[in-house]
Amino acid sequence: MAQIGYSKKVMEHFLNPSNVGTIENSDGYGKVGNPVCGDLMEMYIKVKDDIIIDIKFKTFGCGSAIATSSMVTEMVKGMHIDDALKITRDDVADELDGLPPRKMHCSNLAADALHEAIKDYKRKKEKKSP
Ligand code: FES
């Protein structure tokens, strides 16, 4: 298989992604589209005491989007939501030992969908509190 420009880690996450799927009754849900290519990403989180205890994603994106989402879900499991909000697409790409420059836009989907899911969780939490 051609692996031009992709690190070994990207290929591993693309071929064997972690945390694919959905979470029923999730505490936060984020959906974003990529303006560059039109691909879509959905992210679901389960949160306890502001810690992400479970996370799943579903995407209609390319291999890089799958690899970056898989990576980001592994990175944030067990993390406080405020720390997870600070994760950028560059952090994810670094963790994967880099992405080819023309595929960097793909990693936006993973980071943005995660941020949207956390914001959704925070909105719901605010509504619940008196
Ligand atoms: Fe669309 Fe990568 S080409 S997410």
C-alpha cells in the first residue's frame, strides 16, 4: 500500500482506529463539517465530574480524518474537559508524528468536533443547574 508522506502512527490509526461508533445518551455531542473538502465528523462524549470517561466518533472523512479522530479520542479519555478544550489540531498531528501539509485541514475535524461536544456538555450542564 502506498504510504507516501504518512507516518507509521497515522497508518496504524487509519487501519485500526480506536473508539469508532456512537454513545447512546451521551453527555455531549458535536458535529462539524470541513469547509475545505465537505467531509463530516460526529463526536460523542460521556462525562463524569468533568472528566471524559468515554468518547466515540463517526466520520464521513478521509484516512487522515479517521487517524486524527482515533488519536484524539485516545488522548482525551480520562482528561478534564477544560484540558481537552485546549487540544489543537497541531497537538493531534504532533502526537501522530506529523501529517502531510496538504492533509492538515483534515485534523481540524477531530479537534473541532471534540470542542463542540464539550461545549454541548457545558451548555446542558448550565441548563440543569438552578
Ligand atoms: Fe476531507 Fe480529509 S479530505 S477530512
